[in-house]
Amino acid sequence: MKRFVSLLMTFILFTSLSGPSAFAAEEKTTADIVSNVKSAILIERDTGKVLYEKNSQEELPPASMTKVMTMLLIMEAIDKGKLTWDEKIRTSEYAASMGGSQIFLEPGEEMTTKEMLRGIAIGSGNDASVAMAERLAGSEEAFVDKMNDKAKELGLKHTFFKNTTGLPVGGHFSSAADMAVMAKELLKYEEITKFTGMYESYLRENTDKKFWLVNTNKLVRFYPGVDGLKTGFTAEAKYCLTATAQKDGMRVIAVVFGSPTSKERNAQVTKMLNYAFSQYQTHPMFKRNQTIGQAKVSKGKEKSVEAVTSEPLSLLTKKGEKTKDVEQKIELQKNLKAPISKGDKVGTIKLMKEGKVILESPLVAKKEVKEAGWWNLYKRSFGMFTKAGGK
């Protein structure tokens, strides 16, 4: 069992207004907001609270919404320094052979990570998805293993991937609830919406093969605040969408599977977004990568590492309600040993009210801590010895 050292800090976040409990938002609506889709879910991003759902656990083909996970692993690799924005990614013959939505990459053609991500996020490029998968894992098959490992890490019980693209294949499925969790994780990386929120862009701009990208998610243009995330369509899956929008500091995620037309899909997502923004509000607490404490590290080149928030943290209430008497509890892992990678979990932050945990999130290492060599450890122990002897 890992032991924890706990620091408990109590503070008043806001002055309470009279009225119902500030955490009534935990109870999702039972009203039938959405119709004419196979499944749907609406969540608030920072808390993950479910505001509405309909058949959200049903296992269904996700089509190109699969690329939410593909983009998540790309963003993780960039965040950890394993991939750079300007790195040239080479297209294999296999990647260039992908059918369906594509940006018409040719075998041997190179594009930067940034260009490839635009091709995936805006144009839903299957060829770009496979090219990035091969860069990050060596092959699409190995990358798919990483996708399924990440799904397990996120606790997804109704998701299994067979490819990086969402092209039809038996045994490739997800659910609205699982897709919302993937989107929540992807949105930790705020730069992603610079890509998913673009309505149009160009690739190969200064060549005779200039390629116009137009976002398959029309809500990016027609619903204020929508800046992602991914559409999907196949004959089997019908029209699907994982959408996100931000308004007045609150970000929500809406997912629909199996709508008969793209127009109907957009209409149902619009209903959920309207409901969220008219009924709820968030109270921001922490930004991502905000330093919360110092975790001690043994046998490392540094004796401690900054413990930072792994995602934005907020409290959710009904419109017009405020919060009071919220306690912040920080637990930093004890006996951490080097090496530690950037992003490794080093603790937990909990927000509590009346003894109950209302929000819990990991604290992670802000940077890498390498293992100290024997000479460093010797000098450190020798210094401790001389200090003790001088007393």
C-alpha cells in the first residue's frame, strides 16, 4: 500500500445564496431532451458530471469518432516530448492506401505533425491517422494496442478498437458514455481546439496540389462556442458527433450516435448544448499544470518535484447558485523513487463538502526526475554526515 502525506486546507470559495443545494447539479435530468438517435450523453468537462443521457452505455460503431482516441494519443506524445509539432512525418504506402475520408497523401510524402493533425481534426483524414499511428508505434496494429490500453486506463468498459480510423470492421465499438470520457481527456490539452475548432484550412498551400480542408462538424461555424471535436459516418453507424462548446467559462461535451441525417444529428446536439448553458454554470478552481505542492523524491537528481494539476478543475452548480464551505485536501505520495517521468501521478487533490468528496483528480509530476548516479548519492550522504558531525 502506498502511503500518503495529507495536507488539509479549508476555505470559503463563494458566499452562499439562499436556495437549493449548491450540488444539485449532480442529479441529471430525466427529461427526454434528445430524440431520433440511438444513444446520447451530455457532460460538463471539468467535473465529468452527467447532465443528460440516453442509452449511453450501448455499444455501437463510432465511425470516425474513433479519431478522438487517435488525437488523444498524439497530444499525449507531444505533451511528453516524444513528438514535436514541426517533425516531418513520412507517409507509408499502407497509410496512403486508406479509403474513405482522406487528405490524399502519397507514398513517401512528408507533412509536419501540425499539418497531419489538421488533416485528421478538420478533414477526418484516414491516411493521416495511419501515418501518425505508424510514427508513434511503428505500425497501425501496435498503435491500436496503445488505444485499447488507454481505454482500459480510462476505465472504459464499452470500447474496443480495431483500427485508428473508424473504418467499418467487426468488433470495433464504443459507447456515448465512453466517448465522452475520451473527449474529456483529450480536452485536457487545450491546444487541440485550435485544430478541431477551425472551420477551414489548407494543406500544401504553396504548391500546385493545394488542398482545401472544410470541417465536417458544421456546428463549429453555426453554433457560438463550438470548437470541436469529431464527426463520424458510415452506413452502419449512421451520423455521429462528439461535440464540445464553451460559454461563460463552462465547457460541455455532447455525444450522439446513430442519427439518420447530419442535419438531425446537429439539431439534437444543439438541444443538449442549449440545455447545458441555460441550466448550469461552473466555478473555476484550478487551471491545468497549476502547482499545488512539492512531492519528495528519493534517489533522484532532484530531491523533489512539483505536483501540478493534470486538468482544469471546477465546481458545477445550477444557474444562479453558489458554493460555500468547500475543503481542499491534498495527498502527496510518500516514498516516491526516481526515475519519474513528466506526467506521472504523484498525488491527488480532492474537493470536499460536508465530509463528502465532490471532485477528485490526480496530481502529476511537472517534469522528469532522473535517477541520481552513485557519485551524486555519495556526495549527498557525505554532506548529511558532515552536517550531523558538526553539531
